[in-house]
Amino acid sequence: MGPDELPKAAAAEETAPFSFSIWPPTQRTRDAVVRRLVDTLAGDTLLCKRYGAVPAADAEPAARAIEAEAFDAAAVTGGAAASVEEGIEALQLYSKEVSRRLLDFVKSRSAAAKAEPPSEEAPAVKEETSEA
């Protein structure tokens, strides 16, 4: 590139329109969110330690449903963001919805597991502790 070509390239960059859109997220980003949700649901995380890990076979469909519901909720509010600021607000809502729905899912799963009828050994343990 000669010395006279550099200013022409710089001038072309200045006039070229630049478009940046934060909302909606790309499919690649949405897939990354799903992968992270699967890791969180089935991995060795604080959430799993507190509420119980989700089997890998159940984690994938649950993660996809959580992400899709969060995206739909944010899309209703965010829609076609007209500005970067609106896009950021929609993305923040999407992130909050993913987190809220993830927590709701693990809590409901944990509550359902606790509500299952106890095994035959459990009442015997209760009887022993109630006599003391």
C-alpha cells in the first residue's frame, strides 16, 4: 500500500455506515446461553448443591425451554429496539428472565422431589426420632 492509498482507505472508513444491534441476540448467542444453562443445571454448581442436579438428559430440554420463554418475554417488551439503549434494556430483561426462570425451575423441581411419597424406611426413622 502506497502512502497516498492510506488516506483514501481512512476516508472510506469514515463514510462507511456502521450499524450495531444488541437486540435481538444472534442464534449463536442464544445457543451459548442454552449451553451455559445446561452446564449450570447438570454441573457441579452451587445451584445444584442447594436444589439438586438435573440429569443431563433432562437439562438440555429444560435449558432450551427456559431460554425460549425468556427470549419471548423480552421480545414482547423489547420488540424491535429502535435504539441501542432500547436494545440494552431488552437484553437486560432477557438476562433477568433467564435467571428468574432458571431459579423457578430448580425450585419447583426440588419442591416436587420433596413432595414425592417417602420410601418405607423414612417413616421408621421419623418414629425413632419422635420417641426421643
